[in-house]
Amino acid sequence: MAFWLGDPPFQLSVLRAVVLLVVIVEVLEAAVVALVDRIDPERHGFSRIAKDLGSLSVLLASILDGMVSLAVSPGRFAK
């Protein structure tokens, strides 16, 4: 979508940066999950909180991606 929506170079770079941010946050969330599972494979309240906060960070980055995509392309979806 970043390639389709971004006509000016600045818009294209902003859209690519936000998509890259989502990927970075997803990788960090996977690292947190792997680390928590490595430290203690049993279910624990703090482990659940760490995993939930990692998932929340991915959700927030995805919402930011959607908001930036809509803000950069206001005329494209109004047709």
C-alpha cells in the first residue's frame, strides 16, 4: 500500500518508515515472548503481562500505520 499511495517522495518515505516501524515492533515483541518463555516456561502473571504489553505495542504500531496511511492520502479514499 505504501508504494501505491505515496506519490510525492516525502509521502512515500513516511509510509515506508511507518511500515518498517510495525515490522521492528513485531520483531521486538517476538524477542520478548521468546525471552519470557526461555526464562520460565510455566504460566506466571508477570510473564502474561510482558507478553500482553508486547502485543499491545504491535497493535498500537499498526493503528499508527493506519492513521498515517489515511492522513497521507485523504483524497484517494474519498472517490
